[in-house]
Amino acid sequence: MKNFLKLTNFELNRFSKIYITLIGLTLVMQTIGMILLSSSYMSDVEEQLAMGNSMEWITINLGTFSFSSLTRTFWFGGPIIIAIVTLLIYVFFIWYRDWFGKNTFIYRLLMIPTARINLFFAKASTIFLMVLGLISLQLVFILLENELLKILVSDAFREDQSLKQIIFNFDYMGVLYPNSIIQFFINYGIGFMAVFVIFTGILFERCYRLKGILFGILFAGVSLLIFISPILLQVTILNEFFYPIEIFILMAITGLVVISGSIWMSHYLLNKKIRV
């Protein structure tokens, strides 16, 4: 456990500069977006007031300003998309950097006196912790930006929204912030499973090179078939035989099978096929 924690801390430190950049980019872009949009809206309001239009006329014709006015723009969604794409790239980079850096650092990692599977778990945990960290900070940013909105836009022209309303008025946020603990485990469990499968595919490629790419794709395909097999049975052979809760339980089981298979195969590849 001690070596696993050290490896995880090491991996987190290696990504810290990029991670801090993503956090800063998100906060800066969303804050600038809020300032620009709210200032533009209030300028339009002041123009209409100067023309003698009533507040009721303005709210009817211009509408009220809410946090959704920001979430519908690239100022809000852009940095989230950039962060997601960066983390997806890093799922691959976290392994290939060790092989293709100035020194083949992977061999030093593999020679550490600990079970090699700890390296696999440390890299997976790093990805998971970074994802959770970003989505947690985004909640904090939303609360801060919502307070900024209250300062910039007058009460009469502002539509206040709760954190829940803000999240579910933005399409992608419902995936990142599920509305139940069960849905949370479903969404992030699938994501964590996908990371394990990709890691195993990368190890296939590293062990067998060109043939390993085919093995990795095949492994990913088989994993997908195993995971969705309850649904395939439901819509083909068994013809709506299972209740929804039974489908959920079966897919939880097949998901655990896929994760276990990825761990076992990665353990085998790290110990038997990669040589130092």
C-alpha cells in the first residue's frame, strides 16, 4: 500500500502543472464570460431605460439574465471540453511518456521493489482523482460565478437559479453530476472500467507492438460485448425477459467481470511479457 501511494503521488505530481493550467483556464474563461455577458446585458437594459421603456417591457422583450445565459456559451462549456479532451489524451500519455521520453523511464518504474500491478493501479487512480478533482472544483466555481452574477446584474433583471437548476439546465452537466448516488456509480464506474480496458490495450501494444494493437482492439471489443451482453440478450434471445433492475444488476456484474479481466490481463502482461 505504501508503494502504491508513493507511485500515485508521483504520477499526480508529474501532471500537476497541466492540471493547474486546466483549473486556471476554467476559472478565468468562465469568469470573463460572466463579466462580458452580464455587462453586455446590463448595457442593453440601460439603453432601453434611457429610451423610456419600463422595466416590465424590458424583461418581456430582452428577457431576464440567469446563469443559463453563461452555460449556453463557449465561455462556460469550452474549458470543460478542453479539460475532458486533455484527460482523454492523458489516459494514453500517462503510459507512453514513460517509454518515449528522453530516457526509457518505464524500466526504472518496473524495477521498483513492489508488485508491478501497483503501477497500473497508481496510473488509474491518478486519472480518477484528477477527474473527481476537476468536477468538484467546477461546483465551487459555479457557486463563485453565481455570486458574481448577483453583483453584476440587478435583482429586477436577474433570474436566480439554484445549483441543481444550473447543473440540469446544461446538457453535459447531468452526466458529470448525476442526480443520484446510483447514477454516480453507474457513470463513473463505466468511465473507470473504460480506463482499465484502455490501459490493458496499451500494455498489449507495448508487449507485442503491431500485433499488440490488434490484440488491444480485440480485447476492447470482447470487453464491450461482455459488458452489454445483458442488453443484447434482452433485445434478442430472451425478448424483454429481464426487469430493469435485473438488467442493472447483470450489467454491474458484467462490468466487474470486465474490470477483473483487465486487471488480471494487465498483471500477466506486466509480469510475464514486459522485460526489464
